[in-house]
Amino acid sequence: MPVWSRFLVEQHWYKQWELYLQGRDQDSRTFFPGCINNAELFEDQVNRHLKKGLLEGEDYVLLPAAAWHHRVNWYGLEHGQPPIERKVVELHNIQKVEVYPVELLLVKHSDMDTPHTVQFSHTDSVHLVLCTAREQFLVSPQEETRLWIKNAEGFFERLCNTHITVLDAALKSGQLVTMETQNRDGTWTSAQPQAMNSASEEDQEFHGQPGICGLTNLGNTCFMNSALQCLSNVPQLTEYFLKNCYLEELNFCNPLGMKGEIAEAYADLVKQAWSGCHRSIMPNVFKTKVGHFASQFLGYQQHDSQELLSFLLDGLHEDLNRIKKKEYVELRDAAGRPDQAHHPPWHCQQEVAQEAWQNHKRRNDSVIVDTFHGLFKSTLVCPDCGNVSVTFDPFCYLSVPLPVSHKRVMEVFFVSMDPRRKPEQHRLVVPKKGKISDLCVALAKHTGVSPERMMVADVFSHRFYKIYELGESLSSILDRDDIFIYEVSGRAAIGENSREDVVLPIYLRERTPAQDYNSSYYGLMLFGHPLLVSVPRDRLSWDALYHILLYRLSRYVTRPSSDDEDDGDEKGEEEEGERTDKDEGPYQRYHGPREDMEDKDNIPKPGHMAGGSSQDIGLEQAGPSSGMAGGHRAPVDSSPGPSHWPQRARRKHLFTLQTVNSNGTSDRSTFNEDTHGVSFSSQPYIAIDWEPEMKKRYYDEMEAEGYVKHDCVGYVLKKAPVQLQECIKLFTTVETLEKENPWYCPTCKKHQLATKKLDLWTLPETLIIHLKRFSYTKFSREKLDTLVEFPIRSGTGEARGGEMGNGEGRTGINSLLAHRDLDFSEFVIKPQNESAPELYKYDLIAVSNHYGGLRDGHYTTFARNKDSGHWHYFDDNSVSPVTENQLESKAAYVLFYQRQDVARRLQPQPGLSEPPASPARSSLPSPESMDVN
């Protein structure tokens, strides 16, 4: 990737230069700007350090390199001033000018009092920092060195991974980086250099808004940072820790807990983040605790923020569980109750639900239960006897599915029987759970060719990886597969003159001398695209097959002229004579020597049988191991195999033909030798073997590889946005249990694939909704990038959309849908309290975002500050203000909602106005540029 740069020019000089250009027609000497002078941008004229807090458009302008050099040539640069050049870097798919590089204080472990200030880009590697330190301290190449950094607690820790960037290593300006040199005996002077643990002067003077604090990425820990920022902005939970309420409820004896260590580590993190004394903090202690109790989070691999959130909520609950000794509780359902009929009446269900919640609280009672736990109603119905089982189970979050499109777009190449037509690329819309026949039907609409005259194959490395049957599922075809659909003749025709065809797989091979001491050995290499060719059964001779294939290849294979044929005859005879002793030809290479091939004059001509027979012989039919699709096999034929075909003459032929296996090579295991010669037990594949010289003269590779695009290639399957309410409805839809998870019916006395329905009975104060974006099937894994439109807050959302959008917000009905509150009254089946509608209405307070795909990605957070009510964007250690119009994107992954009555109880409603995002502080891209999917 090319590296661009920008140059800083002092704003006053630039304005003077603009006035000079505007007044050039008049006497403009008074406006002449003079030499470029950036003195106002420096703190001092000695070290030339930039002043802190400079703003683009107010203090300086950025010029591209070409514009800067032109102005320096025209006006000059103030004597002694260096150009202020800054790189354009890309951080998390966002390009920005790095006005303030990272200034590190490099010291040697033996001399901590003499730091060397060096500037690095955020995208520079830690290895570059190490190399720079070695140069600064004149370390010889033979000496081993390692780096240490001072963490947020004032202690030192090693920079083990030197391949990560300065940004990922969380290095910031003014940070002390110590280089340690290994002793001659192989030992290290100190495992942890000692230095002052006091905070820097800048940190001591900083005072910001509580809660507006970034979290340093320790190395692929953005998933953890995102989950922590969401949880940190749950008001009642944060107040619980800030007021030290947790100290009285720490449970050190819970065998299911973590001895209070997770709760204490999280409490320390919350207190630091909400102290207002840090711009960002390093959650390394918390990371260590999490890895200690959950080995899956050890190391620095990328993980799922929802999985970390699930572990953290469970760990906090067990560490803060007020129940010191859990009693045994027997679970019961609604069956057998006095008032229970075929379906339990409402008052009976309420009794069961209340009992289930009380039983849950008898074993689980913590701030996590108070804040995040709700109650499901689960209904199971036996498909045989109709037995109904109703239970009530607690939940901590909702994992709701996204509506999945039942259509799929597949790209295929259509190969016509007409040799004049190039292969056509088609983009077809087919059912996601369809069959191969559906793919053929879709293609038939574009080509006019009947689906019965199509064969579908997966082509890989110049050979057929698989030839599909019409009844096979499309799910076995991956998006990355190269699918070719070949037009073939009809399978059979009715009538006295009916003629059945044989479909032959055809490979292309080139004979190349192998790098071997034995010069008589020649290798064969596959090339080009294979073919499926229909051959009339009554024309199955080598000579007839040669001319059929020559016709099928006529678009990119040139027939030799009469002069070429004469030259070829003479050259062929000479070569044949020379090769008699060295190379016995393809027949002998695969089938062993033949006595009648000792003299070239004994070579039988096309149309004459070796052994005295004069009739044309058909191909043997495919067997079970042929690799051909059962639905496409030719009719059974008892004719002798291809070993009894007439031997091919070399002269006047551009290529030779050879029977091979499905891999394009000879396989003796498929041969059956008897007194009549060699026959095949499986469907033969035919290889067209080219001599290098003949291929070079008559085979046009450019034309052979050419194809055309059908108009349908430009088609894009649009994904319409869905409402969050649709996902919740889908979550409460009746489903049938999977075979791996049956239900034991007490009436039938056996496991059954019962129908199951989940309903919401009671909802928690803070509702976590997990959007199931990651889809896993037997053949594919994908991330669903569907845009989910979710409600944000109640009240004056319509007006707010017009005020804060700056032209980017939605209007009309879309704005109303985006900003109205989330009303669960239609989903909660428990009899509702009509006098308190706020018990079912929620406002958004945080969003965990995931950008990227399955194997890699980046997590960030949107969160509303509990004190100011303003939204901020948390991207690891970077924090910037945002507006509500920027919250919705295809990256939304986990949503946090707070019940409105809780919000009113904790604090008054925030004002309607929000501060605009400052260009100097906000690093949040537009919704379009944020959507990396």
C-alpha cells in the first residue's frame, strides 16, 4: 500500500496567501505572504515540538506533497524551520493524518535518567522501536535485547510481541520504554526494571468527564473492551460498584465463583474509568484474571464479545451471589396442578411462574439477577400424544435470530454444444435449500436450453472435482467453487431410429519433458477447462471421436492447411523413427509393450481394427466407481472396452487420445486384463494429449480461456433492512426440536422431536439483545450483514432526528421507526399492569459493534453516558462524541436496553440538545465508511 503524506502550514500564512491571490489584479504587494512561516505552530524554536491541541482549519491547514513543494519553490521556507510532514495512516479501515506521532522516551536499563525522545507512527511496529533503541544506545548486533514498558499501575511489563504495531501495543506519547541488554552469561540483569511508580505530570493534571475513558487494546482484545464499555455504561450496575456496595456482597466461598477476584478486578476497572482522571486505561489485570478462570480467553486470539459478556455476567453473579449456601430445589412444570386442564389456565401459570422465580432466587440472588435476569415461558408439545409441558426458566439475555433470505445467488459458467459460442458467465438466483435441478431450471430461463440437457460439474485444477446428480442439494456447493454447466444431447429418443448418446468427460493435457536423468520419460500436465461431450454410441471409434472433438475445439484450435499436413507427415515419420527405441507412445506407456508396434509400418490406420476386426466398437458403460453422476450415466452397453478400439495413427493428427481416470492420469487398478486385451470396469475419461510444438502452432490459449458475461451478472440480491421487532417475533415462533436434542415425553415414555415455543413472561431492568449474526451450517459459515433497524429512545425522537442529522438522518416514517422506544407490551404474555406502561418500554443505552468477517474483525462500542446523557463512540483507547443518527449500522451486534421506569428512578431525563461532535475530537467515520462489510 502506498504511503501518502501531508504538510502542515500555519493558518495565518495560508489566509494571507489566499488574499494575495484574490488581489493579484490590483496592487497586491501589501498582501504578499512572504516565506512560509510555521513559527506559531511550535512550542519553542529549539526543539521544534508542535503545540498541543492544534486544530485543523483554525491553527493549520494540510497540503498534499505536490502543493507544498510548489509553494516552497515559489515563496520559500523560513530559514531554520523544518517542514512539518505527517503521514496519512489507516487505522481500522479509516484514513487519517497523523498530526501528533507517538513520542516515546527510550532509556537503557543501566541509565534510566537519560531518556531519548523519538517519534513513531501508530502503524510502526514494535520491532522498529527496538531497532531504533539499539541504534540510539549503540548495541552490537551480537547482543540480545528486550523492551519493557510502564503500565497504568506504574509497574513494568515486557513487550513480548514485537510484530504488533505501536497502536496495538498501547504505546502513547511520553511513555517510558526501557531496553534491557542480556548479560554475557545469558542472564538478564533484572526481570523487571525498577523505576518510579508515580503517574506522569500530564496524567496528574488531567480531569475529564467520568466514564469517558478508553481501554487500551492489549493485542486482539477489542472484543473484551467492547463488552466492558457496554457493561460499564449500565447505570445501576456502575453505581453499585462506585458506591462500594459490592464489598458487602463478595462471595469468597462459592464453589461456582472465582473467589471474588473477577468482581474485584471489574470494580477496579470501573472506578478507574469513572474517576475522570484517565483518558484511557490498560485492562491488563482484568485480562489476566479472565484468562486465569476461563482458559479459552488466554492469549491474544480474537474472540466473540458476546461470549466474553456471557462469561463476565455469570462470573460477576457467582462472585456477588448473596446466597452463601445453595439449597436443592426440585423443578416442576404446570402439569398436575389442581386447576390444570389441557392448557393450564392463566392463574395456574402465574402460580407456576412465581414459584419458578422464587426457586431461582433461592439459589441465585445478586445484583446481576436484579439487573439482567428475566423469565421465559417454555411450552413443549408432543407430536404423538399431544402432551403439553409448560415450564418457566430464567434468562440473562435474548439471542434473537435474524430473518434469513431463502434465496441464494450463484455464479456459473454455461458451456454450449455449439463450438462457436464462448462460455457464458451467469448469476442465478436459486432457493438456498434447493437442488441441482433448480440451478438448471434457473439457467434454462436465460439460455433457452432444457434443464434435461444440462450436466453440472465442479471444476478444480483443470479436472472434474465432482459431477453432480440432479437430486443433490445445492448446499454442497460453496460460493468459492467454480461451477460449470454443460449442454449435452438428449438422454434418449423414442422411435425406430432412436439413438442413445454417451457423455464423455474430456481433459486437456500437454506432454512435457520431465526434469529427470532418463530422457525417454515424458510427463503429462493438465491445462485448460475440461469438457463434457456427447458422442453418438454408433460412432464410438477413435477416428470418429477425434473428429468430434476437433469440431468441439474448433473455436480455438486451428485445422492445419495441406502444406502443414505434408510437413507434418514427413516430420512425423522422422520423429516416429527416432522415437521407436526411446518412446513407445501413449499406448505402451500405459498398457505395456506390444510386439506388433516394433515396426512403424505395422501401425494400424484409423478405421482398421488391430487384430483383424473391421467394426467400430463402443465404450464400456460406467460402473459404481466411475465418479459420474448416476442421473447422467449413459445406457448400459456390453460392447468391448476402449482397449479394442482401433489404434490411432500419429500422422495428420493434431493430438492423440488416451483413456484416463477421473484425476487425468492412468490408473492400472481400473484395468482388467484377459486374453482379449484390456477393458475398463468404470466410466472412461478421455484425455486429449498435445505435443508442445503442435499445441503452440494450432491451440489458441487466449481464445480458449475467453468467456462472455450474461446481462444477469450485474444482478445484486438486495438485502432489505429488518426491524428489531421482527427478530423478536422470530424468536418467539414455534419450532421443532433438532434430532440431537429431543425431549423425553413422560406420557409416551420415549424421546420425541416435540414442538417448542418460547414466550417472554417477565423482563429485566436492563435487557441485553444479542443479534445472531454468525450462521454455521454443515457446508458453510457466514456472517449476516443484514441492517437491523432498532429503536433508540422515547419522547421527542422525531424532533431529535431533524436536529442532529445534519442532512444524514432518515426522514418521514424511517425516522419515526428509528427513534421510537422499544415497546415489549406485544411480546410479554403475562397479564400486564395497564397503569404502568413504562414497565414494558425500553431505551437504548449501549451497542457492541462488530466490523469484518468470521476470521477477523474489530469490535467497538456506542454508549450513552449515565451522567450527561450524551452518546460516545469507544474504539479501544479512542473516545469521541457521536449523535444518535450514527448508531445504526450493519455492525450492530449486541444491544443494551434500559427500562424507562429505571431511568426515571435513577436520574431525570437529559435535555433535548446534544453537543455537536467536534471535528478535532471525533474520529468516528460516516455510517457508509464504517460499514466495512
